[in-house]
Amino acid sequence: MGKLDTAAFESNVLDAVRRENMIKEGDNLIVALSGGADSMALLYFLVWQREQLGIGELTAVHINHCLRGAESQRDESFVINQCRRLGVPLKVYSVDVQKEAADSGEGLEEAGRRVRYEYLSMQAAKLCASVATAHTKSDNVETLLLNITRGSGLHGLCGIPAIRNIEYGGASISVIRPLLYCTRAQVESYCRDKSIEYIHDSSNDDIYFARNRIRLNVVPELKKINADVETAASRLMGIIRADSQYLDSIAKKALHESEMRDEYGGYDALALDRLPLPLRTRALKLAVGLVDQKAALGLSQRHVSLMQGLLKSGGALALFGGLEARVTQGRFLLWNRHQDDILTDEAEIELKIGISCTFYGRIYRPALLSLDVFEKQQKIHKNLLKYSLNYDKISGQLILRGRRPGDAYRPAGRNVKKTLKKLFNEHKIPAVMRDTVPVICDEHGIVLVCGIGCDERVLIDASCRRVMVLESV
């Protein structure tokens, strides 16, 4: 690579950074630094272009997987010396990936990738930084081919995105790939021309790993057909990405339209089941992602197929990380099984006007209103009556608790005593949520079941001066 080629390489990377809006003025950056050609080229490029790109703090992170003995230590020493020479702060993290893989049941590559991103995300959150990785156009082709062999859907055929946001500890971490539009050969030529030292990872030659077999055996054969196969594959991935994003936008709209807009939430199972297959699968994945992004990433095609079956037959399905998909009473719900353990400190809670309390993870606050104010608010909030009672007719202390076997009361206006079990069925309250419905009692029994209404003896009538409303905060 001569001076003109070097200038073209740098211009290509700068154009990509600006076109994709990877780096904003003042952004702090963490460079994932292995010591190989790609990551060293990225580090030197960012150091040299730091002022032009408006980069704030620049830090390198090296993760020692402890898989190659003395060679792993050599890599660590190399990056320490290189960062010292450049004056770039370096953080080194050593982790036994083989043990991680054995403990988790993952493959070595999968476990290594997980621990890398966990540590990078943790450091990025601490430093309020984006993470820059050295993925290239060549890596993208390998990812595409690997996903094809695994029977991927459209998402897997989109390749590596130029920017990806990942959630960590409540923060959104931006992962950028400035070298994504350069081939590995171009990167290595840039290193030679700019006298950038790098090291070779011998594990990259081990054809035990599927990605290495693709890089060493498959890609060279494809290049015999088209010498610029990386560019052709990138064009394909760009087309697929545009199509996939369009389908995602339609699925997102369909999911929003299927929302059950009441106090129990979830989605209309029949509406989801009626969606065309490409939209239905996307809508289900989006719904899972809205609740738990990790669970969404862990979804297999089998999980998605089984969730589609639930839409027709009902039932429950365990997903990743304690998340559970359920269809009950025509409602598709995503329920964290750990929520069953989120109880209050006491089996019964004494309600005090104006004082908030927590019940099954939700905050409730009893408030008193005059009849006039209540009637005005009821015109705006149509369901207010289902959470209200005549406070003048209360006997003794009010208690909030969950349902109990044999619970029954006389709902106002029904002129009949009914068990909560029958009432919950009539109101199509999902079985998984019935324990979380607040039941309010005084010394004579149940006076209010939230979402259903008050007992006849505390009916709100013309003589009522004070209305108690149990507000969900």
C-alpha cells in the first residue's frame, strides 16, 4: 500500500465514521485491543485522527482469555508496551474462558464473546464511553457465511452492524465498528505502510473453530469466483438489512396495535396469530425484547415456533433468564417467574390515607376525594369506580392483601354474592396475575377488589361525603 492507498484507506474510514455518525464531538472511546493487525490499526488510526474526530478520552481494553499459555502473556505484554508508547491508558482483564465455558455450557467462542462484551460494557458504563471494535468487511463475510450454515433468518443475514447499542446496568452502550468497510488485506497493508506493529494469534489458524474453517477454506474458494467477494457480500447484506428493517417497522406497529390497554397488559393473542408469518415472528421477538433484551437475544427458532403455538392453544413456555411466555384468556403475556417471589414484607398491609405501599412490585396509594371531585375525575378516568369505595361506611382499619381460598363478596350493583375465583374468570383476569390483584378488607370482610369494584355495603351513593380511591402510582 503506497501513500495514495494509505490516504484512501484513511479517507474510507473517516467517511464511514461520519456517514454512520459513529463518533460525536467529545465522545469518550474504549478500543477493544487484542494486539492483532485489525485492533492495532484501529488504535493507531484513532490516536492519529483524534483531534479531527473530536474524540474525548481514549482508553484501550485488553482481555486475556488465558487460553494459549505463554502466547496469551506475550499478547498482554505487547499491548501494554504499545499503549505505553502511545500514551493511551490501558485496562487489562484476565479471565479463564475455558472454565467459563465449562461452567455455563457454552462453546469457547461463545463464552469468550460473552465475557468480552460484559467487561467492555462495564468499563464503558464507568467511563461514559462508546466501545470501538476492529471488525472488518472480511469479518462481516465470515459472519454471513457462518449464519447461513446455521440456517439463520433475515436478521442473521444482515451481518455485523456499523453501530450496535447494548444494555448494561440500565445504561445503553454504543458499540461502533470504524473498519467495517475495509478488508483485512487493506488493514494489514495499512499496518505495513505505517510501520504499525502487531502480533499473530495462533488460534486463528486452528480449523477446529468454524469461523477459521470459513476464513481459511471457504472464502479463498469464493474469491476464485469473484475476487472482490467481500464487496459483493456487503452489498447483499445492505439489501437484506433494508428489507429486514422495513419488516421490523411494520411488526412493531402491529404489536402496538395488539396491546391490551387495561390494567393487566399483554397483547391480544388472536390479533397476533392473524399476522402473516414474517410479521408474527418479529412481533413476538420484539415483545420479548421490550421485557428482557437478554432473553430476546437468547431466543431460538424453536422458542419462536412454540410461542406461535401458544397463540392458538394457550399455555406457558419457559424462556431465557426466568422469563415465561403465557397465553391465557386470549391474552399473550410475558411474565418473569421471579416476580412470584416479589412479595411485600408483610402478608397484610395496613392502608393509611396518603401513604404509599408496595404490593407485588407495584406501588399503591389510598387517597380521599370529595364526592364532587370524584364524579369529575370519573368522567375523565372511566375505570375509577373499579378502584373506589364509600369511605364513610368503613368499619375499623383497612387492610390490603392478596386473594385467599374461599374469598367471596357482593359486588355493588350485582345483588349476589360471588367467589373471587368466579369473578376473576368473568373479568378474564389472567391466572398468572390473580395473586397480584389487591383485595381491600375492613373488620367485616372484603370491601374492594381492584379492577372489579367495591362491596354493596360501601357503595358510593348520594349520601357519600368521602370517596377513597386506591391509586396505582
